[in-house]
Amino acid sequence: MKGILGKKVGMTQLFSESGEAVPVTVIEAGPCYVTQIKTVDADGYNAVQIGYSEIAERKLTKGEKGHLQKADVPTLRHLRELRWSELPTVALGDVIKADIFGEGEMVDVTGVSKGKGFAGTVKRHNFRGGPKTHGQSDRERAPGSRGAGTSPGHTWPGAKGAGRMGNERVTVQNLKIALVDAERNLIAVKGAVPGPRTGLVFIRPAKKA
């Protein structure tokens, strides 16, 4: 399975041949380095570990620096693993660039959503809220009843309520690649991608395409 790490740049629009405006998210994808290769014989499964985003050597631990020195790659901030059903076709130290994907290909993009802080049930779970009439003064955005009193006498675990919203791993599936600029390591996908600008994202072929 192929994949690449990147950084969300922001949203813009492209124009199709028919003149239609297409909203796209631009991702600075790669270059990524192959930092480790795992095999069934040595590790119990086939996988490739890739690294992205060069940083100062002083920001890594000795163990991290030693791990990257074995692969003869720069000091990298992010490491991710890709499972392969067969033996990987890449070698240690290889560079993965944006051109591993092509225009028109369908991909899944994973990132960490924006943190919204503590949010009520109307914003967090799309609750309707209470009536706006009949004398109520402070129930418009209240959650309402969360269960009976005597039996069970408590709130069931997992009941929807107010709490921290966002800052979670989110995958958006079946996004179409609208543009690939290998020289500048840019990939533009149609639609929105989770996370803020400069947020880390992971692009891989769509599972449900």
C-alpha cells in the first residue's frame, strides 16, 4: 500500500475545462524518506516506515537519531508506518515524492481536526434544543432529559452530552486528486481536509473507491 505524509497549506479553487470552479485543498506532500522496512520473517508482518519534515538534530532523542542514522536519512519529525500485503518494493533511504499519485486518483486523507474546546450539546452533537416559546427563558440550548430518575437512577455510559469537541483523528474518504505538481511537492484534492493550516495529513489510496 502506498502513502505519503504532508502538510495542509490551505484551500483555493481550480477551474475545469468547462469553466466550473472546483474547491480544492492544497497539500504539501513530501518529500518523505523510507526509514525502516519490516518483513514477516523479522517482525511478523510486512510494512514500511516513512519519515517527513526535517528538524534540527537537537530536537530528537539519542534513540531517534540512531534510528534515522541507520537509514542514512535526515533528522525527521514525523514517522508513520504503511502495511504491505507483500514484500515492499522500496529500499531503505528511498525518497517518496508527490508523483506517486496521479490526477484523477481517489484517496483517503487523515488528519487531526481543529480543537473547539468545551462545547454544548447543540454544537457538539447537533441537538435541537428546547422550544423557543411557551414561557421558557433559559432552555433554548439545553440538552433535555438524559434518562429516567428511579430506574436506572443514573446516566448510561456513552450518553451524548457537553464536553471537549474536536482535536480528534479524522479520515475523509474518496477525495479526488485534482492536481499534482511534483516539482513543488504539491497535491490538490477536491473538497475539504481535516485540521488547521500547516496540520499534518496522511494521504493513501481510497479503500472504498
